[in-house]
Amino acid sequence: MKRWFGKSLKRKLSMLLLFAILLPLVLTGVASYQIAISLTEEKAKQSGMNTLRQIADKLEFIIQDAENMSLFLIGQRDIQAYLDDEQEDVVRFTLNVGFLTNLAFSKKYISNITITHDKGKPPLSNTTVLKSGLPEVLKANEQAYRSSTRWWSPLYENQTTEGLKRVVSLVRPVRSINNFKPLGMVSISVDEAEISRYLTGAGWEKTGFVLLLDQNNRVLSSGRQEWLNQTVSDIFPGFGELEGDSGMLNYGTGKEQTTILYHTVPSLQWKLVGFIPTQIYTAQSGYVLMVTALAVGLGLLLAAGLVLYFVQWVTKPLTRLTQNMKDINPDEPIPHFEVRSTDEVGLLLRSYNKLSDRIQRLKEQVQKNEAMKKEADIQALQAQINPHFLYNTLSSIHWIALMNKDKQIAEMVGALSDFLRFSLNKGEEFCPVQQEVAHAQNYVYIQAIRFPGQFEVEFYIDPAMMQLPMLKLLLQPLIENSIIHGIQKKQGKGNVYVHGELEGTSGMKFIVEDTGIGIEPARLRELRRSLTVHEGVSRGKGTKFSYGLRNVHQRLQLHYGHESGLVIESEPGKGTAISFIIPLTEETT
């Protein structure tokens, strides 16, 4: 395919122009589609929030009606008389039960109204409750119930003659309107099934649902009975906090992502939480996607026809020029072409006519450069022979010293030979840690003979890292810097410590530390800055000391990344420590 395009300017121009037109069309279509999804999503969210507000208004009405009803019952004369009378009055009992029955029957959401007597008289109730869950709820929430004049219970169950009822009750004490002494308690139970009917019949999305949560985020009402009385975080792990009175958030990822809307019922801080699957938005945007795709497709077909016609018209002169030039012999001078036009093609022909002589001169220059290159290769080959000559010479000096029984000269020459052989190392850049340490030790041995009694160098290298590979010629420049610029400028004998240790499985850390004169803070800042520039920074008058350090720093960053550069710490009068880290990779280990 690439070769097919490369053989024709017409094809390349056609594809380029088509791409230049297609890209804006596609981007416009994508932008339109995204806007449509956004508008559809915003509309669905606003509609859902309005629905939650309507449900909240209905629940607020039920709550206020129940509270008003409780106040009415507390002050009702016959109920006060029944509770205040120490004697049992069957007629008044029957009258009050009938009154409660009529009152509850007029309101569908009322499951049960019960008024209990503190001294054990038969309770007044509109229904027969075989087993009530309210006593257990009151016992579990006694502190909250006792400290409030009106208290709404969590969801619980009542076993009645009509079957199992799940209810939420308003509970408040009844006191005498004459002397305010406690007489009993009134509880008005709201049927959860009726609340659930409000939630499921609110016109919410078909695949979505609405939950009613109490102050503790427990489900008070839902279309799914198995969720009742569970915390929302148990049903939906990772469910976020619902901050504020209303708002929205996203839950889940991918195709399972759901938009959550919530609104608070003001009087009790209950929260209505609606779930809208995100797939609803994309499904509603399918029509927009189809129209956008159709428009983009028609635009592309029209653009393709115009582009092909335009490219054919533009490239026709170039095609004729190509036919004339393809038979030119590259070994001969380029022939002159007759120029008939003044457009870009005419300018191109004039340029070829002017460059024909220039190309011939360049051919001669290339031949000359090739000859010079061969000569440079011969000189480079000769330069490679010189180190071998140097090794042989040093080896001869080494054996002469041994024959003359001058052990110190022999060892020094041997150390120098090993030092040079490792430095050249056939151009290789990496070596085992053991060889790098041996190279540094050879340098230290030579310097110790040159400057006897001025310093001691100690190596502390983890044996586990001896065979691991590292970039070569890193330790010797740091040791040289410590000896020359730290120890030799100090009165008395100094020490240099070379540490190498593994940092878990992540890397190898090396530290070269000396007890020299240290570095002043201002010069230390200049030294750190100089590691990334091309000019050295003076440590003393006329003495440039950062070339070796900068070389090591830049080689570390080149091979191991910016995190592996030199770290320099120093304190005047106490010494300097230079460290670096070499990361371990799977190939390294």
C-alpha cells in the first residue's frame, strides 16, 4: 500500500485532500453527537430531578398530615377522657375505636393508628395488630425517642389481621390538657407499600428506580422488597456521600455506569435517590447519531468527487514532466528543458536547468570526500595499533622491574597497564561492578605511590552486586575529585570511603565520601548548576574541577535517565559525599 501511494503524486494529493476534508467532517459529527448526548443527558437529569421534587412534595404532605393528625388526636376530648379516666369505659373505648377507624379509612397511606395507655388500659387502634415491631424499635432508640416531642421511627414490621405490614411510624407522647401529666402515647403508622406506589408510579425511566433513604442512609421504601432496611452502601458498594440537600453523581463504570439524582424531604431529612442508567442517554441519541453519520457520508462522497477532479486538473502538467524525465541517465548531465509557463511548474524547470552544472560539481566533491574518508579510516586503524604497542612496552618494563627485584615499580607498572587496558576496553561501555572496583583500586594504588602517606581509600562493596553490570569509568573520576580537590588541600592525612549497596530490587547505590576541606555553599550551588552546562565552574582561582563530574553526571543521565545523575552533598571543613543510583532491570538481574 505504501509503495502504491509512493508511485503517484496524484494518489497522495487525493488522499491528503480527502483526509483534510474528512477530518473536519468527522470532528463536526462527533462534536454534534456529543452535544446531543449532553443535551439529552441534561434534559433527563432535569426531568428526573423535577420528578423527585414532586415525590418529595407528596411525602412532605403525608408527613405534615400525620403530624397534624397526631396533634388533633392528642387534643381530642373523648381520647383525653378515656386516657385520663382510671376506670375502664367500654362505651368510650368503642366510640374512640370507631373514630380512629373512620379517620384512618379516609387516608390510604395510614396503616394503623394506635393510642396506648401508660397504666395498661386496652390500647385504642383502628386495626388488630397481632404482633407489633414498635416496642423493639422504641427500646433500640429510647434516647432519641425520649428526647423529642415527635419522633419518626425507622422501617419495621407489624403482623396484623390483614397480613404483614411494613410501616414507618410517627410517635409522640400524650399529656393531659389540664395538668400536662403523661397519659400515654400515640403512634401513626404510614404504610410503606403506599410510599412505594408513589416511587414506582412517578413516571421514572423504565430501567431506572427510586429509593427513599432515612437519615442513616437505610432504605425506607423501594420497589424491591429485599432492599428494605439495608444501607445503600451494602446494596451498592462504593456508593459516595450525598452532600447537600440535592445533587447528582455518577456510580459505576462502562456500560454499568449509572447517574444518581437525589433530593431531600425537608422536614425529616429523608432522601429520595433516583438511579438512571447511562445507556438511556446513548439510546435516545441514536437518532442523532444516524442523521450525523448520513450527513458526514454524503459530504464525504461529494468532497471525493470534487477532490479527484481538482487533483487531475492540477497534476496533469506534472504528469507530462514526469514522463519526460524518467528516461534521464543519472551518469550524464541533466538536459535542459524548454520552459513555456510561468507558474510553479515553469519555476521548477528553470531550477533544474540551473542545477545541472551544480550537480556535476557536487559529484566531483563527493568523490574527493570519499578519498579523504578512506585516508581517515587508515589513520584510525593505525591509532588502534598504538594501545597494543603501549601494553607491550609496559609489560616489558614490568618484567625488567621484576628481574631487578624492584617490586614497587613492577606493581605500579602492572597497575598502570591494567588501568589503561580497562579504560580502552575495546570501546565497550559496560562492565561488571567487580571490574569497575578493580579499576578504581588500580588508580588508588598508583596515586598512593605518587603521594605516600597523604590519604587512605577504603572500599565497602556488597558482594551480591559484584557481577551485576554497570556503566564503566564512574568511580575513578569521583575518587580522583576527592583526592585532588578535597584531601590534598587539607592539612594532614585524609580518608576516602567508597560504598556500594543494593537498594532492594530497584537499584545499586554508590557513594564516594571524603574527609577533605569540603565546599562552600555558594560554590556548591555553582557546582550543581555546572553539571548541566558545558563550561566548568571554578573551585579555586584558576582551577576548574567540574569537567570529570559533569562527564559522569551526563553519562549517567544518558544511559539510565535523569533520576540517576550525581547527588553532591558537602559541608565546609568536614568533607564531601557524591552519590548516584543505577536502576536494576530484568536484563540487569
